[in-house]
Amino acid sequence: MIQLHELKFEPFISEEKINIAIENMAIKINQDYYDKTPVFLVVLNGAFMVASEIIKLFKGDCEVAFVKLESYKGTETTGKVETLVGLNLSLENRHVVIIEDIVDTGITLEAINKILKKENVADQKIATLFFKPNAYQKNFSINYIGMEIPNDFIVGYGLDYNGLGRNLSEVYKLKKENMTNLVLFGPPGAGKGTQANFLKEKYKLVHISTGDVFRYNIKNETALGVHAKSFMDQGQLVPDKVTIEMLGAEVDKNPDANGFIFDGFPRTVAQAEALADLLKEKKTGVSAMIALEVDDEVLVERLLERGKTSGRKDDADEAIIRNRIHIYYEETAILKQFYLKEDKYYGVDGVGSISDITERISKVIDSL
Ligand code: AMP
């Protein structure tokens, strides 16, 4: 899986398949135009890569010309075609082979047709690497087709999403389920917060740390904060009802999120079930639970160290730290089973340098 801007794309057509399609097109074009000195009219930007290959495989004489047209903004066609760069040579009496990367609605072809009508060409044919028969709305026949594809938004091999992705040597399609919702799991001190800070930047996710939200409320002396404080100071869990409501409110604050990193939530089965319901309402779900695995003694050491500067009462006292770890194993570790059953559990070694651990987690996310 790859990410371009805020969207995710999955591998779709391999480089090998693309090369075979292009070779087949080139064989036919060679047969038809070998002795006609055609003009290859390349439709920029997307067609530059396929054009380069077809033209290299052409064995006769030829010329090359370009037009630059644009009809897409983001992943939708606007229905209007703008000519950004026009023709720079006369095509009168020439045999023209239009090279396109993709033909979908056909409105770009229509615009090119209009341009060529004024040129009095001898004849014209259309070659396209990809053709979407289900999207095509025009009647011009398309003479050379590399391959037909379903009506998905694709990138790579010259095609872009808002400028990115043209350099990819294989083709990717837009992932339908576009939210990535990660449950970052592990005992207190496992490094969830630290990792979340890197991952939210890398994958453009919203990070919700229930501990941080509670601490923020305690600092601002809200009703929620007053309620949570007594539990937190002892290293106990805040009651489910309060926690679930608070989490729901945090999710609702980010209606356009690309996905969430839940850090410190869920900690009970009731919370896990509530999370599943909440995400279901948004037509999505938990993508993975990523569990950082760290030895207890390392945890105690890390938390005592953090307690020297964090100002957190629950980090300053070894007995409270051990209680939090104990609660994790008593009440929270059972969630491993919950996500294992759904085939969403991924254990990651949480000992090592911060960047090594980020890399281990990234590998899991990229495989989703
Ligand atoms: P953390 O910063 O994740 O270590 O959380 C600190 C404390 O906040 C915990 O020991 C609990 O008292 C409380 N807390 C955080 N998340 C939850 C949760 N999902 N359910 C109940 N209590 C929580």
C-alpha cells in the first residue's frame, strides 16, 4: 500500500503486465505505420511514460508532438477540458497516432478531436494504454488498447493524483476503505505516546490519547477531570461509561479524519465493543491492534525515569506503576484475544531505538 497526499492506493497492475501491453500495442502500430512517417501526438501529462516506450519501439521514421490537456481535479473528472499547451506543428496531410495514458469518459479525446478537425490530417488513430469501457461515454473508436480496466481511480506509470504518483513504475488503484484506525496497545511505558507522535505525521492520522485527554481535563478542572482524577492518581481505570463518552466526543471532533491512532483505548472489552460500534457508524472499523511488547522491569525503569520530569503522580511511585502494569495484565491484556479473533492483532517488539520501533510498526501498517 502507498499513500499520496491523504489517500491510500493498493498495487493493481504490475510493471511486467504493463510492459507486455505496451509491446503488443507497439507491434500493431509498427505494422500499420512503418512506412508512413507518422506523427505521434502525445497527450500530456499522463502519457509521457507510455509514449516514450511506444516511440522507442517504433522502427520507422516518425515525428513527435505534444498537447497538454487537463480535465481531472483530484479523483474526479470536472467534465471540462482545458488546453494548457496547444499544437506546435502543422498536422496537415499527416498520419496522426494520438497516444493517451488512459481513456475513461472520452471527453479529453473529444477535445483532441476538435483540435485535429482544424488540421486536415490524412488520418488519425488513437492508442491508449488503459481503457475504462464502463466509464466511456463517446463513440470514437479506439484503435490500439493496452488493456481494459474497471472503473477505478488509478495512479502510477505517468498517471497522478493531484500531481503525485507519476513516477511509479507499476499502477495502483484507490483503496476503497480509506480510513486507517489503529489501536496502539501495550502496557504503561511501552512507548505508545512516543510512537504515536511519529505515526500520526507519517500516515496523517489523528492521535487520541485517552490519558492525555483526561490529564487535560484535570488541568482545566472540568467535571470530567474532577471525576477522573481520583481513579488516575491511584493508577486505576476510569469507569467505562465516562471513558467511552469522552472518546466518542474526541472522535466526533474530527469528522474528516483520515483515520485515528487510539492510544490507551480500548482498555476493556466494553470499550473495544463501544469502539467497534462507533466506527461502524462511520462505515469503517479498527484496521489493526499494534501491541508494543516490553518486559515489566524495563517498563518500571522507563516510567520512574519519566516520572522525574513528567510531573505525573502515577509515574512517581513504583507501587502505583506496578499497579498500572498489574491492571494492564488483569483487565487489558484480554483485549489481545479480542483482536486476535478478528485477525487484527500484531505484536511488535517495543525494545530498541525509537526509530527502529517506528520502522517495525510502519511495516505492519504498510501491509494492511
Ligand atoms: P495513560 O496515559 O494511557 O497511561 O493513562 C493514564 C491513566 O488514565 C490510566 O492509568 C487510567 O487511570 C486513565 N485512563 C486512560 N485511558 C483509559 C481508558 N481507556 N479507560 C480507563 N481509564 C483510562
